[in-house]
Amino acid sequence: MVQTPTPTRHLREWLRGCLRLSRPPSRTASTEDLDEQIRRASYALQWLERRRPGWLDRRNSASESAGPAESWTLPRSLGQFLILRELGRGGFGVVLLVREGDGPPMALKLPRPELLVEDELLNQFLLEARVVSMLDHPNLVRVLEAGAIGPLYYICYAYYPGPTLADRVGRAGPRVAPAEAAAIVAAVGAGLQHAHDRGVLHRDVAPHNIILVPADAAEAGGGLGVAVGTGIVPKLADFGLSRIMGEHQADDPLPLAGRLPYLAPEELDTRFGAVGPAADVYALGAVLYELLVGSPPFPASPRGQSLRRILAEPPPAPRRLRPDIPEPVESACLRCLAKRPEDRFPSVGSFVAALGQLGGATTERDG
């Protein structure tokens, strides 16, 4: 048996979290497996300690009331990257603003510490690195490289300061012009279809994962992918919950992912069918709906009520909430939100084409 190192406070937090969730660290983990996972995490933490002496001691002396998200810190640099500041944290990763030499700022995504000891979660992070390396489209965030620094895996993205589409909705309320809403969604859809063509499901299409970049900004990528009439390049971000089509068994449903207001019925109940590209069509339709009326089709509410509405109720017709929405735009939006996948547009590309036929909602691309 591998000798188990003395756990740091982080490892104790991870183990307590597993107990709170009433699940073991791994569904099939033996004592030897768990010892190996803890050994691996301890090695990673010691590796960081060697690069910033004393940071573990400072972390372990922090208030016991501080959770992992508040107290976990990083060295001032990692490998060739100088860390400028933290940009944010999600379920799988910590995103840092970094620079390499005198180059432009970049977004460096690292796995959260608990992923080092949770094989299933670490594999999902590695899948994201694999997925983004397959993609290259002006309406997707641009990946620069993926690799490892010591025991730490990373994904390095181009940095886009924002705002996000969620910020845009928050400022504009329900008054995003229908033509602008359709143009933004069509541009995002072009990037999403690119991912589908390469066998990638996004599974977390939502306004907070869509970054709006001015078309004349250096990071826009040469002005390709502009949403017609808006002067912006929408970029779909965060493939952290993505899946590669065909890499899971049909009788083994994908784990629930994404935010509830944008989840298709089949992601909540297998009786509606398997999760596939149509789930991303639904989510993109929910984004269009929110741009048109100011809220998603089924806004957050007590969880049981939200689930019931997504599975059983039709969304309120957008024109009832905002009469100036053109009827064809409403029809396209509601088709995306059909309960059964086969009743939606057959692909994101066909939805984008339909928006284009409604007048100007196309993506400017070089010929």
C-alpha cells in the first residue's frame, strides 16, 4: 500500500466535502486508490510550495471558517506565466489573467485543487483541453495552448475583457432590438455549428458564456464573425462541460450540466430522448428568448417548479410580452424550445439560416 502523506487543510476540506455530499471520493475507489489520489494531490501542493515558500503555511493558518474558494491561493508565477490577477472561478477551474514576457494578457485556466484527487473531475478538465484544441472559429474563444506545468494541467485562452451577453441583457433589460438579438444569436450559432461539425456538444450555452468583443479591438481576431449591424463579435466561451459525441453509451445518460433555465427537457428526463446537438439548439433558443423579452423562458424558481415547467409547459409567447417582436422571429425562437428534440430545428446551422432569412441576421465572414 502507498504510504499516505499527512493531508493539508485543503485535502481535509475535500474529504469533508465528499462526506457532506454523501458520496465517496470515487465510485469504485479502493483504499489503495484513495491513497494514490491523496499522494498525487499532496505532490501538487508541495510542488507549488517549492515555488512560493510559505504559501501553504499562510493558507493553513487562515480562518477555519474560510472555504476553499476563498482561501486557496497561487504562486506569483507558474512556469513561463506571470500571474497578474484572478479573473474568476467555476465548478472545474480557476481562471487567471497572466502574461508571458512582454506579450499580451492571456486567460490561464487551471483545475480547481479538488480535481487533483477526483479522477472523474480531472478527466473532465482534460476533456476540455482536448475539445478546444479541435476548434478554430471567430465566434469561439481562441485557445492558445494547453499543457502541464509540473503536476498542474492548464489551458491558455486569448483574453477578452468583455462584457458578456449577460451584462448586456442586464443593462438593456427587455429592450434588445429583435434584429440585434437575432444577429448576435446567429453569430454565436455559427461558432456552435462549427463545434458540432467536429463532434463537440457545448452543453452550457448561456448569456454569461458569450463574450462581446468590439469588432475593431485587437482581440476580435481580424473582424471576422461580426454580428451584422452590431459592430461586435460574439464569442462563445467555456467548454468545461462539453462532451464529444458518441463517447458515452446511449443507455448511460450524461450527467446533468449547465444552468437550469437553458437546459433542454432531454437533459432532465431521458424519456424525451438522448442528449445531442438538439440540446444546444434549445439553449441557443433560450438565449434568443431572453434577449427578446428580458428573461429566459422559464426563469429560476423553486427547483421542483422550474423542472415541472421545463418538462410540461410551453414557454409564454414572446409577442405576448413584447408585441413589437416580428412574428417570424418568435416562430423561430419557439421552434428551438420545442419539448422533443425532433420538433426543433434539425441543426444549429438551420436555425442560423432561418434567422438570416428573416433579414440581416447573418455572420460576416471572409469569402
